[in-house]
Amino acid sequence: VTCQAIANNNNSNLQAIPKSTTLTMMKLALLTTLLAGASAFAPAPVAKTTTSLNGAFDNEIGAASPELGCWDPLGYVTDGNQERFDHLRGVELKHGRIAMLATWGYATTWSGARFPGCEDFPAGHETIFKIGYENLIPVALTAGLLELTWKQKQGSFPGDFSATKFPVGFGPYARTEQDMIDLRTRELNNGRAAQMGILGMMVHEQLDGKPFIFFDKFEIYAPHA
């Protein structure tokens, strides 16, 4: 009898609740259930870790982006060795400078420019096999002279060869420290692009004889017969 009385009382209470309120309560209950289920699939927070792409030299010039930092996928300098980093940065700068000169010289000689007495030399990669040892000697001597003359300035950034009497550097363009950082960054990035550029030109010359893939009508210089 008591249970029947409680049931009747509950039924009367439910009938007293407006239908719109009942629907709202059902929607809220359903929404709460869905949110509780979705929370099980929420990703767990991941702490930022130091990897080969995010190491001790992330603030050095030449970083690809703040997120990528110092791009070092093989982990050459992840131990924070400053001396090794400076050595590798100096090597990168030297290769970039040589590649910029090589790219410039490649395009210049391809267009027909020649030193006196070299008019019969072909352009491009073929020159290496036809220039002759006697003409390679001045090139080797010039490279050796530059290597022995320009020295790294102690205590300065890698690639600073101002320790010699020969005037090198950015001259009047580096008026402030920010100017120096900007110019160093440009040189580094241009050198990287030139290394890829000279490699691409040599490869495309071997593939189809057209190193400048965007200029198919750019004919190679051919000495007069």
C-alpha cells in the first residue's frame, strides 16, 4: 500500500511539470552524456621536449622558423658543443660563398663571357675536362692564396675573416648590430640556396643539356669553328 502511494505521488508530480521543461531536462541529460563520452577521446597534454630539431642553438641565425629552430636532424650539435657548432657553421658559410661564386660564374660563362685566351673553351661542366692542367694551376693557386690569407677572427662569429689586412666584411652597410645580424642571415640563406642551385644546374645539364630549367631558349655558348 505504501509503495503504491509513493508511485501515485510521483506520477502526479510528473504530470505537474510542464512538457517544455521536461524536454529541456532530457536535452541537458543527453548533452551531458555526450560530453562525458567525448572527454574520453581528448588528447592528453604533451610536454615540450628538446630534440635534434629543438636544441641548444635554436636562437642562432639561420634557424628555419621559431618552431623548427636549429634544424639538426642527424644530431651533430644536440649536445650543445659550441666549438663544434662554430666549426660546422664556418664550413657551411665557406661552401655557401664558393657556391654563390660558382653559380655566378656558371651563368656568366654559359652566356659567352670569356677571359682573353679562353675563347675556345666550352661552357658548363664540359670545361673541366677541356680546360687543361696548365689553366687549372692559376685557379688552384688563387684558391690556396685566399685560404692562407683570410683568417677567422678569434672571438668573433664564424665566417668573420676581418683578422687579415685585406678588407673584408659588410663595410658601411652594417651600421648597427641589427644590420649585422640581418646581413649575416642573408649571406647564410643565399649560400644555402646557391649550393642547391649549382647542384641543380649541373644535374640538369647532364640530363638534357639545359641547366637553366626556366630558360629553355637560353642557348649555350659555342666557340666559333
